[in-house]
Amino acid sequence: MQKITILIHCEDQKGIIAAVTNFILKIEGNIIYIDQHVDVEQNEFFMRLECELTNKEIGLASIQNDFHQTIVQDFNMSWEIYTKDQKPRMALFVSKYDHCLFDILGRYSAGELNVEIPLIVSNHEDLRSIAERFNIPFHYIPFTKENKAEGEQQQIELLKEYGIDFIVLARYMQIITPNLIALYENKIINIHHSFLPAFPGAKPYHSAFKRGVKIIGATSHYVTQELDEGPIIEQDITRVSHINSIEDFIMKGRDLERIVLARAIKLHSERKTMVFSNKTVVFS
Amino acid sequence: MQKITILIHCEDQKGIIAAVTNFILKIEGNIIYIDQHVDVEQNEFFMRLECELTNKEIGLASIQNDFHQTIVQDFNMSWEIYTKDQKPRMALFVSKYDHCLFDILGRYSAGELNVEIPLIVSNHEDLRSIAERFNIPFHYIPFTKENKAEGEQQQIELLKEYGIDFIVLARYMQIITPNLIALYENKIINIHHSFLPAFPGAKPYHSAFKRGVKIIGATSHYVTQELDEGPIIEQDITRVSHINSIEDFIMKGRDLERIVLARAIKLHSERKTMVFSNKTVVFS
Amino acid sequence: MQKITILIHCEDQKGIIAAVTNFILKIEGNIIYIDQHVDVEQNEFFMRLECELTNKEIGLASIQNDFHQTIVQDFNMSWEIYTKDQKPRMALFVSKYDHCLFDILGRYSAGELNVEIPLIVSNHEDLRSIAERFNIPFHYIPFTKENKAEGEQQQIELLKEYGIDFIVLARYMQIITPNLIALYENKIINIHHSFLPAFPGAKPYHSAFKRGVKIIGATSHYVTQELDEGPIIEQDITRVSHINSIEDFIMKGRDLERIVLARAIKLHSERKTMVFSNKTVVFS
Amino acid sequence: MQKITILIHCEDQKGIIAAVTNFILKIEGNIIYIDQHVDVEQNEFFMRLECELTNKEIGLASIQNDFHQTIVQDFNMSWEIYTKDQKPRMALFVSKYDHCLFDILGRYSAGELNVEIPLIVSNHEDLRSIAERFNIPFHYIPFTKENKAEGEQQQIELLKEYGIDFIVLARYMQIITPNLIALYENKIINIHHSFLPAFPGAKPYHSAFKRGVKIIGATSHYVTQELDEGPIIEQDITRVSHINSIEDFIMKGRDLERIVLARAIKLHSERKTMVFSNKTVVFS
């Protein structure tokens, strides 16, 4: 049985849910999941819907076409429809830290992630051996002040060549260029090692230690032009105390970074996130 | 503008959501919240829906009648429709522990709970002064092995007299009788001071201490004939360590009991819980 | 049997623990709790010690005197010794929010707090009736731009009159004056309704909502001249999501504020906190 | 500078701390960490102490000898002294689940664990390729009802041959034999995929799902003769809801298992755990 996922976003108005559910009924679908969100302040409507199609004759293109003609124009709707077996293709960007890379590749090898990982990009050679251990192509693209334009060009070509749908920065220690952000809008996931908006920028564990906080955090978010200001996907925290050194903060933080980044990858790859007004709607 | 909440439960089948959302459209309602759940294993369908009605002419009875005739029979559905301004009436049952009582009455006085509390029942006189401090009628009903039938009779009469919709056992230390449970099926909320199903019955903190657990919990659940076996509404936990004595467990547990019971009251009073197969569906 | 608590702070150096434990042995004490902390970066030493004295003849003054002469000068130590039965006297400062007040007074009435609360001070009359319900003197001291000096004077006189040891700001919505802060250095506890250092100042829930965070927090800290910059005593957090409105943030935050403030009161009143370099050492 | 860690356990009595800290003073040590615990009920004393030795001439054997003669007999003490650079040697036992194995080997490769892992043992061949990817010897020892004695013999020989200090069962799906447990008393760490003592034995996620819990957990503990009844080292939990299937429970549980097992390995390898009366003292 074919399963499809529909994501919808439009201005809130009467009758959207009725129209969409009638459409599902028409194509002989059985809704197994529906969730919606109304942003009352901004009058925006969001919906995520999963359904099973008993009629095997109907293809995805035909559904998309039908959906477009029947509903989309009436409601001035932006929308996406996926079949469940389309695994998104994900590129990993890394630098020198290996703990998130090990964690993601371990999960990937264990079959926990609904993605293909055809490509690892790095501005250093350090982690090549890990990529090789997991049999994933590793591309070294140096990235310095001097070669930004060239580096970006190489990145973009590789992403196209490998048909990449979204990018994960697994502690990649370089600013992403505006062109790349524009190409992958709301499709570049970063892990920041603090509880944003506290401690943006460099060395957040050092700042947290200095401030004497009792809890540290990690934040995964979509990358935008403003550093560490993009829409937050997921956050989590862990307790620290006066007995913990900066090294302890960093060590405890590694577990947070791993978990929070893995959850964001999972949510994005299962098409459970939508972005509006620099915030995310995250369907559970 | 009138707001109504609809709860629906029936066998899963095609077209339910379409039928219900078409109904809302017909009565000129605007859906501001819809959530549904399909229990795939058992093929059961649950839905909770909130909508605003722009047409002020339509009354609750008329909606209920219309809903019943239009939809209910087609789907063999059990359902409830409430207007948002109907506050459920809640009775508090207490014994000698005062911390949950103080917490609930503090929240009630601070306007945090969407309930009326017209009645406190106790099998001891100890907490009368607290009830009086908050100006709530306090009824002492002794309850011993010898007077069970009589005690139950008095309880039931009081509950009727005060028009009680649901009961909260705020560390009430007596077994509830089968008749009362039958009268208030899935409408009696208990707080148990352990992470059920670990440590049911008496003295759970002592058992947890003896076992050397690193985390203790509290559980709110609907009361059924089987002690501490009813559908779980909410649970939470807190960390303990070897430095904590049984007295520390009890003290830390008090905070858990307060919070977990308060959340259950909030969920129940806002009609966010449904029960099936000894489990709860808790809409967020 | 008499129980005493000793707090020590000095530069880190060899032999401190040996000296102190030898002292305890000399006065026939049995150590039931010892915890120490070395701030390696700053070379500072902190210790907290509880012991039981079998010899009933020895009084607190004599121990203090002996301790001073035997040890303090050798190590250039700052120190405090308390007997366990000295309950600190705490003043509550409130404005219009009642939830923290209800919570603290409920806990106090239930015997959970090791303090005396002889005094509630407010810059509004709104919460007088709650104070009366719990039989605690309520003093209305208006506090505006115009009468700051006078208001501060009244506050200080009351605190002296009632022999107040420390102050708790239970959502008191006025800046504390520098003179009062100087008089009660590291003895004024505030609850801030955000996960500091994120969202200091006014309306943190609104800022958190706007930023789209997935977790909100509350922070209790000692009050210093810099607003919301004082040493953090305790923090905690709770999850939020896109479905939560600002009102939900505020409601969920109330539970955090209650719990985090109550924990800070407990820690301070049991002499488990020490302050150095704008950070706290919190012994468990 | 040499660092040593001392663990002590004896009946509680006056003067222990003074005696030990005087000893440290005598060998010109500087205490950088001291923590102790008194089990008041059972009158047992536990201590963990770290110190730096400025005198490079003194060797570990000499300290141990001196300590034994000076202190141990007076207090009838059991004790251990380690130098910080002695990494314990750890064997991994696995079956078919790979997620804990990937996690531990990832952490090990990233330098997060203070252990040597010279050996992986399995009753299946499935995970050999992962071991090879990380260059760790993998030994297949079939283990069935029929060959228990032989299997145990092979295990014990391998453990001796590789000089193994402690064993980690990373979802090893076979009962450990009494002989092996006796040889490695309080040195075999298991991860159980439930919040013990709830749901011991097989299929805990299924049982948790059936019971309708709102929180699931994982528990790491030392293995004893009684299945899932050994001293608990660490536990953690995560929230679930009615929307989660058994498959979701299992997937969420994997993250718990990874984290809780990794923490237990860290605590054990840093000599922060002590066992008494089927409970652990876990120094932070």
C-alpha cells in the first residue's frame, strides 16, 4: 500500500480541512495521521497529513496534479506531497570534531535514519579516515578568507552532482555563504553548542562556565544569514554544577550535541518541520 | 464568540474527518484546533476539535442534536460536545497530607484551574482549617472497615447534592468503593507517589529507597477496581542519589506529586483526555 | 545530640581538611557530612561540614571561639558555624503576582521550609488578604520613583525590627536599592522568569515566544547591582512547542518559577550555598 | 605530577577522615577532591579522594604499603588506590543489536572513554564487521543451552588472556553464568531497556506500551545472580505518548540505552562507583 505525506501552508480560512479531507476521500485514501496548527496572531494555517492509498493505480504525479487543480488555488496554498519511500539525500559538512560525525554515521549504519548520505564535505582532512571506515565519499574543500568564492563554487557543484536535498553541519566550523543559504533555504541544519539565544557565537561553553549557569544546552536550527539566529528545530539541556570544569561542560555538551542534532535530522527527514516567520512548526 | 469542544471516539473508518469537518463548515464554525489519533492495532479512532462559531443564534443543544442526526449514527460514534464556558465541578478527597491540598487550593485561588471546587471530603478532621482558610465547604465522612457502606452512601449523596462532575484524590488514603468507581468511571483522578508500574501499593518511597533507584516518580491515573492499575494520565520524575535518605525521597516526591496531579487536573478539566483499553489518549 | 554546620572559604593550600577534621575529632564530633570544592582556576577552597557533638557541655560560642583560635588564622579563612536548630528569618517581598506567594506559604504551612517568615512586604495592597489567610504580618510600602529613599528607609527599618536574615523576592516588581543590596549581600534571592542569561529584563516570555524557543526556563539568583546578573543558585526548564501561545508560556512558567524559587529558598536556608566570583557553590 | 585516587569502605567511626587526610599530608599530597558518604541506617562509611603528589620519588606500591600499615587495620577498612594513568581494560559482550556498540566504539575512537577495549565477544557473527571497522579483535563464542559450560570456559579464558578488568554487556542477549559473575563481582555492567524495577525481563518496551506509561526509561546496573536485580548505577527516561507505537518506544529507547550505558561505563572506569547492600554509591 502506498503512503503519502502532505504538507500545507496558507492563510487561515474556513473550510481548508474539509476541502483537504474531502480530497483524500475522493482519491480513496485513509488518513492515518492529521495534525494542524493555526498561528492565531499571524492568521496562518499549517497542516501535515499522512494517508494510505488503497488504489494502487494512482501515481504521485497524478495526485499532485489533481491536488493542485482541486484545492491549491482556492486557498492560495503552498504545499508539498511526498511518498513515504522517497528518502531525502543528505550531505554532511564537518571540520575537526568527530563526535557528531561518529554518532550520525553509527545511526545511519544501524538503519535509524530515513536518509541517504552520499557525501561528506570538509574544510580539513582530519576526518577522512572515519568517512572511509563507513564507505562514504569524502571531499576536502579548503575554505579560507581568500578562497571563499571558489570554495563555495566547489561546494555547490558537489551538492548538485550528488543530488543533495539538505545539508547537516555536524560541527562544521565555517560560516556558510549567502549563496549556499539561498540555494538551501530552510534546508541547512546546524547544531549550536548552547541553549540559544544564550551564548551565540564562539566558545559558548566558556561563556556558560564564566556565568556560572546550572544548566547547559544545545540547539539545532536552520541556517540563515544571521549567525545563530535561524529558526530553532530542537533544543535540550543537561545539568552542571560548581564541580564541573570547562572540560566537563564540553564533555557533557557532546552528548547534547549528538542527541539534539540527531533529533533534528530525524524530524527534517520525515518532513515534520515547517518554517514561518523565523520559527518552526514541528509536528510530532 | 461561542467556542465549542468536540470529543469523538469510534471504530476507524474512511471519511470520519471529512464528515466532521463538513459538519463544522455547515454550522459556520472555524476550526482552531483539531487533533486525532488512530490506534492502528485496535483500529480505533479518536478526535478532539475546538471551533469558534460566528453564528450566535445556534445553541449547544441544537448543535448536539444536529451532530447526532447527521453523523453519529453513520459512524457508530460515541461523542461529547462542550461549550468552553462550562467549568466542570470538582470534589477534592483528602486525608491527612496537606501538600497537594495547599497546592491545588493555591492554584485555584490564583485562577489557574478551569474548575469549580464546591466540596472537600475527608475521612479525618485534620485539614478542615485549610479548607476554611480558602472558604470551601469541608465534609468529614469517617470511613472504616465497619462503616464502608454508610460512608459510601454519604459520599454519593454529597457528590449528587453538589453536582460534582469529577473527583480528585489528593493523597486520600482510603480505597474507593466499587459503586463510587462505577458512578464516576474515568472521572476519579488519583495521584500515586511512584513511577507506576514500579512500586504500586503502600510505602513506595521506602521500596524505591531499598531498591537503590536513581530516579523517583509520581503518577496520576484514573481510578479503576484494580489498585494503581488504572489508565495513566501523566507521570514525571526527579533524580535521587545515594546521599538521599527516605525522608529526602518523600520531600522530593512532594513536589512531583503536586505537579503531576495539577497537570492531570488541568488536562481532565480542559477535556483533553480520552480513555480506551485501560490507556489514555492525551491531546496536547 | 547537638548538630552543627560549618562553612569554610579560603585560598587553597595543603592541610586544610586535615586541620579541620582534627579539630572536629578534638571536640568529640562525629562528621556525618563533608563536602569540599576546589576552584582550580582561582585557587580557592570551599568546604561544608555537618557533625554531631556527643559532648553536650560544649556550647556554640565556645566552639566558634576555639575554631577561630585553632584554625582560622593559620589559613586566613572566612567561616560560619551554625547549630541546626537556628532557623533563619526570611522576609517575603511581593507585588501583584500571587502564585509564588501561595506556593511558599503553602510549603511553609505544611512544614517543608526550615525558616521563620515573620514579614511580608509589598508595594501594592493586592495580596494582603492572602497574607492574612496565613496569619503573617503584611506591610504595604509604596515604592515609586518619587519616594525611593523613603521607601528604602521603611524597608530597612522593618527588616531590622523583625530581625530578618534574608529576603526572597517572590515576583516583586521593583528594583532593589543599592543600600539594601549592600546590607543583604548574597542574602536577597530573586526569581527571574527566563533561562538566564537568555532574556534578562522585562517580558522574557514574550521574547522567548518571539524567538521560537523549544524550551523555557526560570532562574533563581542572588541580587546584585547589575539587573539579572547575580550569582545563579538554581535553574530549571520545561518544553514548549509551536502550539503554545504566550499565555501558555506564562502558565507553564508559573510552575517553573514556583519550583525553582522554592529550591533556592531551601538551599539557602539550609546553608548549602556559598558565593565567590559571582558564582555559587551549591553543596548537595 | 602524579595523581592518585583512593576508595575506602568501612564501618562508620570517629576519626576516619582525620586519619586519612593526615596520611595524605604526610605523603605531601594535595587533596583536590574528597567526597564521603555515611549510610546512617547501616552505619557504613564510604570515601573517594583524589590527590596530587608533589614528591615524585614515592611510588604507588610504597603508598599502598604505607597506607595499609598506617590506617587500614585501625579501621578494619577495605580500600583501593589507583594512579590516574591506569586505564581499566574493558571487554564488550554483544549479540545482534548494533546501536550501543556503534555508540561505545564511536566514543572510544573519539577519545571520550578512559578505557582500553582490547576485546569484543559475541554469541553471533552479525557484528563482526563493525568490530573490524574499528580494528578491535572480535571473538565469536556460541552460547546455547547445550554448550553453556564450554562457552563459559572460553569466555573466562579470553578474559584472562586479554587481562580484562571489567565487562560491558552492550545488549548481550544471553544470561551470564554464575561462575563468570563470581569472577567479576560488581564488574559486569548491563544495560536494561526499562526503568527498573518496572518491566524486568524480556520485552520491556512491549509491556510499557501495553500499560500505557507516559515515560519510558533505561537502567544500567551491575550484574548479579538475580536477573535485573543488581545494584543500579544510572537511569534515565524520556517521554512517550499515545501517538507512539511500540516501534517508536524502541527507537526512543535506543537513545536512552546508549546514553545510560555510556554514563555507567564512564563512572565505573573513573572509579566513581562503590557497591554495598545491593546499592551503589556514585560519587560525582
